[in-house]
Amino acid sequence: MALCNGDSKLEINSAEQNGSCEGAVAILDAGAQYGKVIDRRVRELCVRSEILPLETPAFAIREQGFRAIIISGGPASVYAEDAPWFDPAIFTIGKPVLGICYGMQMMNKVFGGTVHKKSVREDGAFSIGLDNTCSLFRGLQKEEMVLLTHGDSVDKVADGFKVVAQSGNIIAGIANEQKKLYGTQFHPEVDLTERGMEMLRNFLFEIAGCTSTFTVQSRQQSCINEIREKVDKSKVLVLLSGGVDSTVCTALLNKALNQDQIIAVHIDNGFMRKRESQSVEEALTKLGIKLKVVNAAHTFYNGTTTLPISEEDRTPRKRISKTLNMTTNPEEKRKIIGDTFVKVANEVIGEMNLNPEEVFLAQGTLRPDLIESASHLASGKAEVIKTHHNDTELIRKLRDEGKVIEPLKDFHKDEVRALGRELGLPEEIVSRHPFPGPGLSIRVICAEEPYICKDFAETNNILKIITDFSASVKKPHALLQRVKSCMSDEEEEKLMQITSLHSLNAFLLPIKTVGVQGDCRSYSYVCGLTSKESPHWESLLFLARLIPRICHTINRVVYIFGSHVKEPPTDITPTFLTTGVLSTLRQADFVAHSILRESGYSGKISQMPIILTPLHFDRDPLQKQPSCRRSVVIRTFITSDFMTGIPAMPGNQIPEEQVVLKMVNEIKKIPGISRVMYDLTSKPPGTTEWE
């Protein structure tokens, strides 16, 4: 696997190959969450690529010698007044172009087609029809599974173009074979597009005539050179969580520098898993890394930061946040934690009588972290999905001052694991499930009051129509047509079959979680599914894909284990980051991961966050029993790129009886737990974590 361009700036890197980009692919960045994945996929095929700003002039691309152009997706609308500027001549300089999502819409608009925002959103994996006589899809089946994530769709196809892919009634691909211009509404670069690499291979080799001759220095040596050049004789403080990223980062530092230059610190922020800090210390000591452990739980619980006066306020005025243990907003929680890490690190430097000006901060920041935080290091136009604790305003300030070392900033998770193996790290560390720096704090859904907006009742009515569709079609309703307009004939037939065979109910839960829809951050409802019989997982996963497409205010769907929920909760248990709440989640997390590990399925699941929600089910409304319990969510996640992924289907990718149901039964024994739920959402529209 080749290393992505080291400086990661969005400009033509003319240092390579004597100032020429002869034969390379120019990736024009329109702000997609998957922009860097395109770069990585192209390089996996041993073709050189460079990420450039969307506004790069056509003459610059031609003069540099690029062989082809790929335009990424992005969060903007091509018809908006503030749509990003680009040079339309990129389509007429004789270079083959592949426009992905927003890139396809740009191409269609330039040649006289139209794009409109439709009532139907598509966020997730869908089966689409392909014209496999088109050069881009040669060798593929007439139906393929792809990732679609968009609200805008091509309405009128541009002159000279033909439709080469369709998702129901929505145009999913266009092509002008003569001009070698191709557009896909879906994302061929991600794992959820099952044969996306074959599409990219067709574009690069069959259409553009690229050659697979691009190789770069060993990733390991490139990182070591970067560290040595930047640090010289200074000292480096590395904050170690014990996860894969920070451990590989430390191992690189260990190989690049003298041991007396490295100050390895593990900060226990009070949000670690059960016995986590102890096991981190033991594992790193075995690697010969001397670790200083700092217990800073109290500092974090009472941590604050400065924030804008409001989301609308564009002035430099700031306000002091609430303390972390009283904060409910997930973005504010992440920012407080990230800034408190830096404050504690500075205290460590002070205690060791070191000059802060002579100490670098090293961290294992990855490419997806920077993309989701909308860092300029990864993308000039990406939307903030969530602020990573290692990319807060304070970290960015240190970065601007040149005081931060991030040797893994161009790597994705699987590449970091490969690098860890190259460095000789043991498999139990390299293959560990990722655990976020903020730890369990972002796996507690904190809330003071229920989230119920004006669309709550209407959305619940739509959900009732969906889960009772076979009966609803016999009683025409104003909302029925809206539901039907979002489905293809095949999907309508499947929904009829599912709702005829299974007694299901769906309803909104009065909480918010973070998601990603159309390259933008969403922060909205969770839909709960419940049934009178044992779960039929294939049907439930079909509904989990369909519901967010029809109801745009839903970005996550869960199945609720246990008996049929008669009275969905409309209030919540007030929940904050208190020691009691964290102890409950810590025990649920410990129980679930122990069962997964003992089953031997840990390696088959990429990540499994356990989430604590402020929901208390099974209360008789007539008795007016207060909400005082909480419910747990099991979020299994299977991915290779951590930018997209799917839940593990019980009975298929993970045993139902011996693993999933065993987790449910053991978690329900923990005091204060009401119900256990299973997250059915792919990414998108749901993120891996709930916050």
C-alpha cells in the first residue's frame, strides 16, 4: 500500500518527478467526506494521484501533465448561489473525467442539464441498475450494490450524455463516451460499493490509459524522516491512550529518536474502560516504552473551554462553557476534552521542568479524524461531522505554530495496522478495536430534556404507515403517497411482504445522535423498531435502510429487544457525565466485550461501541412513574476504511444466540438498565459513534 502525499496540503506538489505530474490523476476536492479515500484507492492501484482544490484552473492541470481528473463529492448544491467556484474548462481540455456525486452534478449542469433537490434522500447501500455496455461498468453485473448519499438529483440529463445507471427512478450515472466524461451519483471509492474498485480500474486503465507504475518510499521510512527533520534535538510529549493509533505513533517516535527525547504519557481522563489504564501500562512496558500515568479524572470532570457566544454569532466573542460533567452537547464535550488534554499535558511539562517552547506534542491523528473535523489539512471544503478531540481549536493553534507532530495524518486505520506490524508491534495491540480519545464520555447520550420537535407526531405517523404498509395501502392517507414516492416498485413489493408477515412497530425516540447525510453533519432522531415475535434481521435491516431515506430527520434506526413496546417513552432520565452513570456504562461495555472476545468473533467485528441512552421503557403512563432508568445500545460495525461501514447481521456475521442474545441477557442484569437495543444503521447515515 502506497503512502499518500506527505505534506497533505491541497496544492500541486511539484517536487516529485521533476516538477511534472505526467501520467498522474488530479483529484479535485469539492469537500467530500470520502475525498481522501479516492486518493487512497487510486494509489492502491499503483497510479499516482494528487489532491487539488476544486477551483484549480484547467490550464494548470493540462500543463502539469495530468492524465485524468476525478471530481469528489461534496456538501454543497450546484444550484446554490454560494456553490464552490470551478473552472468549467476542466471538461473540455481533452482529459477523461470521472465526476462522483457532486462532481457528476457539476458535469451535468455545465453541459446544460438540470439538478434539483428531491423529496427523496438516499443515504446508505442500495442495489442499482447498470448499463454494463458502458466502458466504466464493463465486466460488472446489470445490478450492483453501491453507496448513495445525496438529497440533490439529476433531473434533466445534459445534451450528449446518456443515463448509464439508475436507482429506482433516480439517475445514478451518466456518460458521454465520445468525450470520455463519466458521472456517478454513488461513491465507487468506498467499501459499501461492492465492485467500486473494478469501476475505478476501468476508468484509470481502460478509459484514461494510466499505468500502474507509481511507488513511493516505504511508509515507515517516510514517517521516520519526517519526525527526525521536524524534531531534531528537541523533546516530544506523546499522549498515549493505548489504542492502535497512539501506540503506532509512539513506536515510530521510538525508532526515529533517542529514548531520552520521548516523554510518553498516558492520561487517565476518567472515561477509560474497565481496567484499561492498567492494561495500557502493562502492554507498553513490554514494548520497552517507559510510560508516565497521570490520573486526571477530576480535572476532566470539571474541565471547561471557550466557545462562540452562539452558533449564529460570527464575531470573535467567546463564552466559557459549562463544566464537562454538566455539558450535554456532544461537540462541546469533545472540545472540552481535547483542550483539557492539552492543559494537562502542559502541567506535565511544567512538573518535569521542561521549556514548553522546546517540546513538541505528538499524537496519532488519522486522515478520517481530520476529514470529519473539517481540518484544512485534509480538505478545504469538508463539513464538520464531529470535532475530534485531537483537532480542536487549541490543537489547531499549536499546529499552526508548528508544535504538533502527526506522522499518521495521511493514513487510514487499516494502513496504521499494517505499519504497526512492520514496526514489530504484537498482534493483540495492532488488531485492537479502536477506542476514542474522549473514551466513554461520548458513549453516554447526555440530556436534560427530551428532544421533541414540531415534526415529531407527523414523523411517527409516517413510521406507522411504513411498518403497517400492507394495511395502509388499503386506507389511503395523505402521507401514503410520500412514502410510496421514495420507493422503487421492487422495494414497495418487499415492504408489502415484510409488513404482511411480521407484526412490527416503529416510533421516534426522544433523543438526538450524530449522523452524516450527503457529506453534511446531521444531529437528529433515532427510530426504534419493536416486534411481537423474534427479530427477522434481514427485514429489520431493510427497514433501517429505507426509513432514513423517507424521513430525513432520522439518521439512526435501532431494534429494541424484549416484548413489544406498548408505550414508547416521550421523556428521558436526566443524564450527565457523573461517576454513577459512567460506572453503569463501564460495566455494560466490559460485559459485552468479554462475551465478544470469548466467542472468538472480536477479529470479525471492526468496532463495537456500547452506548448508554437516557431512555426508560415499560412505564405505565397512568401511574405517572418517573423516568429513572437508562437503556444500552450495542453498535456492531464492520468496515475496512472507517469512512463507511455496516452493522453486523446477527445470525450471519455474528452469532445470534451465543453472542448477541447472551450480551443482551447479561447487560439487562446490570442495575438501572431498562432495555437493550441493537443499532441497525450503516455509515452513512449514522456515524460509527453516536456522538
